[in-house]
Amino acid sequence: MNSMTALILFLFATQASVVLVMFTSIGPLQEPPFPTSAALRPGRAEVVDRTLPPAFQSGGPAPADVGELQRELERTREQLAVAHARLGLREEQQPSDAPPALLPPTVAAPRQELPPPPPLARQSHAGQGSSVGDWPVRPSLPTFDTLPVQIIPDTPNKYPVPGGVREEHLWRYSSAGLDWLKHDSLYRKFMHYSNNLNMELPPMIVWDEVEHVCNVLKRKGRDKLCDMFRNCFPNTLKTTTELLPDGTTYIITGDIPLMWMRDSAAQVNQYIELATESPELQVIIEGTIRRQIKWIGLDPYGSSFRLFLDFDHKGKRKLTDWDFESGRTIHVAMHNYEIDSLCYFLRLSHRYWTTTGVEEIFEEEWLGAAKLIVQTWQLEQDHSRSSYTYPELRHGQGAPVCHTGMTWGGFRPSDDPCTYHYLVPSNMFAVVTLGYLEEILDKFYPAERTFRQEVTTLRLEIDAGIHEYAVVEDEIGPVYAYEVDGCGNANMMDDANVPSLLSIDYLGYTSPHDPDGRIAANTRQFILSKKNPFFFQGSAASGIGSPHTQPNSIWPMSLIMQALSSDDLDEINELINTLEATDAGTNFMHESFNKNNPDRFSRTWFAWANSLFSELIIKHLEDIR
């Protein structure tokens, strides 16, 4: 794709004909205007201001002839009109050329709805011994258009390499593989509906949902919960999300301006149901999936990523020796390998498809990412064959392990290193998402029979390994350990971060090795007691914390997960009341708070927790007393 075509597409998106703003695959991406952190670790971040560095302020090539651009723009309009006709959209359903006026959060905006989605169908999902059961799957939606796919050139040298970099490290400064280069139907869908967003987030349907939920809560006299939901539900889209020119979506975690695979998938999960009615939300979530595909392609061992090198130190332009030792590049921000990062990608893709009926996300690059995930998990079944190292791990490779059939992980979802490297909740999550992958392969990639069999074998081996090596006898009966090494050692605890043992039901993990769910039930009882060294009881709350934060600190995330995984309405309401009473008057969730004094908390801006809280309120809206 040449620069003229790129400019035409941008003109169509912005309706600009006087001031021409260039973006191409040749010019650098503009740095998102997010605050930065002086530290990588959540809970230890100091937010500072920053001015856009001059190196990132350069524009693209000079604009081409305006008359020719306008003629190309009219041809593009005609092509999109044909696409609308194929979709059966009436003229009044098509997006207006004028950007919608943004309404304040307190005003309910009328929805610009798609035609009502068809009734849900029930479809049997493949896989015995996995968590996959009968899930609702919407009938397929038509593609946005059937125009030819265009591939644009990659631009590996977006940023100049600083002087003095040794030759063996030059590859770390490359941006090859960063951008989505395929201008296909979903990309043109992004270009079309991003005009409706006018690059302002969130879409009006989100405010409409806020007003709906608040109306219900206020009728119950729960005005405080309404205020919390009004803050938390749109938080990801208001403060952490940016649509990039290549059609992908960049979502930071909050006060740390990096995109975590896990966090970003969990942050948009709450919007998937609304996406059945909102093409704008579809664009955002499809862009998130595609951005994660690119991250996986850059490094399947990476856990968080960035668009630019300068994110933590003002003026930083050069990778350090620590970065080299840690496996980092200008785009791989954290290389501490966490199994769940890859699980979340599969879960997001599966849930988005089965909820909306959008199938276009499953193309060659998606399959390539899925294969890379499976290859990584297969390799890490025998960690002695792996070349992965990280300086925070014992001897760089972690504590010794014995073969179990489970897949090795270096770090927990808290970003803390594992004590023993078969992290059981993450292996459970892998079993669940491998079941999802089996179903996706059956539906969209039927020719991949050999790969399909590898996925099934891997899923069965991991699940068998969990029950052979990670079930420990306790006085209450058999329970799952949090971590094991396969050599006889087990870590009996739980951590608030998801996946956790507390989240077994939320993630949908079941197994033929625990047919009546007795082990899972015993485990829940175990971790919600003093037997779990990170279960804290205080005057303000009782719940699970994490070694990642201060002792006696409870994570709201664990209280949310306890409620999401409960079917006891008394327990659920008690937990919601606790969340309401421990927000320190901010109307937001935090990373953690002191068990006796909620005013002592960590992280004022933690979008993942805000999103999970919103999920809880929506799920139990009618049950709240």
C-alpha cells in the first residue's frame, strides 16, 4: 500500500479535506498521550508527566495532489456503499458523515443499534476432559465487505538505532512485525466505524448501559453502587484505550503505560455482550485481538508490550544491559513468561466469536499465533529443552522440575516468579482454552487435522498431569496445590490474581478426573481459610491477597472473584457490600487495601479490577439487594 492510498483512507475516516494528516507504514506511530511510570511492577508505580520526544514528532511524506485524493475518496465511498448493500443496511442505519455529539456520562445517549441479533443457538463443543461444554453460539454475521485484501509493506526501521549498540543487539531495535499489514474486510470496517467514534471513546452505547444499570441500582436505593459502576464500567475505554492507524487497539493497564496480554483481554471482556449491538465496540475488540496476534508473533514469552521504548524514564532512548539479560526489546517491555498471557488471547477470541457471531478474526495470522502458543506449551512440557531464561529466576532457569505432562511457567499472573514452576491454575486455564482451540479448529480450519490432534493430546496430558501431581491430601479431603514441581514439592496457597484457584469456576475448568467437583469444592474451602497464608481477616474485610503487595493487604479482585464464582446470594451480596465499603471513597477499585483500613491502598488506576467489578454488577444486577 502506497502513501497516497493510506492518506485516502485516513481522509475518509476523518472527512478532512483542508488539513491533511498523514499516517503511513513508513512514518512513525505517534506516541499515545498516556502518563508514564518510574517502575514496571504494578503497585510500585510513580506517575510522572512527559512531553512527546522530538524524535517521535515527525510527520509522514508530503501530501499528494488534493484533486486526485478527492477522486479516490469518492471511489472509496462507492465501494463502501456496495458493502452496505451486501450487509442489508438501510440508509438511516449507515453511519453519518458528521461525528456524533458526545454526551456527558450522566446523560443516556440513544443507541445507534444494529438490527436485532438472531436468537442464540446451542452448539456442542469438542473435547472430552476439558472445560468445554455447551456454549451459546450466534449464527455467523456477514463479512463487512468482499473487496480484495491488500498487503502493505512492513517497516522494520521505524526508529533510529542509537549509537554504540553492539551488533548482536541490533535486532532488539527492529519494529518488524509490529503493524497489522493486511487491509482486509475488518480493517475497512475499522476505517468506516472509527469515523463514527471520531476517535473519542467510549461509544455512546456504553453510557447507555451505565444509565440502564444505574436506574436499576437507584430503584434499590444503591446510589453508591451506581456511582462506582459509572466510574468503573467505562474506565478502560475512557482512560486506557487507543485505536491505532493499522486498525489494532492498544490498551494499557492503567497507571503503567504498557499493554499486558492478560489485562487487556480481561479489560474488554465486559463489553463483549454489548458488542452484539455495537459495530464500534466490535472494532475495538477485534483490534485488541489483532494487536495481541502481533504481540505473540513478536515474542510468545512476553507478558507486556509497548509501542515505544521511552515509557518508564523520561528521555530514555537506549536499552540497558538489564534489558538484554531480561530478553527485552523496544517493543517487548516485560519478558517474564506467564502461561496465562497466551490463555487470555484464546479465551477472548473464542468468547468474542461465540457471542457476536463475527468469524473474520479467524484467518491465517490468527492460526499462526495459535500454533505458536501450542508449540510454546509443548516445548515447556520439558523445560530442559527450552532456551528461556530470566535473571529473577533461580540460576536464570528456575527451580528444578520433573516431567509431569503440565507446561512450565516462569511467573505468576501477579508478575512474581513462581516458587515451583508448574503453576496449577494457569495449567487449568490452558486446559480450558485448548478446548476452545479445538472447537475453533473444527469450525474454521478443518484441514489442520494434525495440529488439531496435537492440541487434543496436549490438553489431555496437562489435565492428567494436574491430577497426578497437583492434588494433595488435606484433612478436609483432596485439594489442588497452587504450584508443584513434579518432584514431590507443593506450594499450598492462592493468589488474588486470575487465574487463581479461586477462579476455577469462573474460568470454566472441569475435569473427568474430578467428576463430581469434590476436589474443586475442597480447594475453595481451603484457600478461603487461614490455611492459605495469603488469606487475611480484618475489621474492614476478609479475603485473599498476594505476596506481590504488603502483608495484610486484601485485593478487591479476590473479593470480586469470590462473588463471581459463588451461587450463594447471601455471600454474593455480602461481598458486594464489602467492595462498596472499601473503595476509600474513590468509587474505583484498587489493587489492594489494608484489611483494617481501606484508606491505605495501592494503585489508584487499575483498569483490570474496574472491569471485573463491572462484570460482577452486570451479572448480579437483579440479585443485588
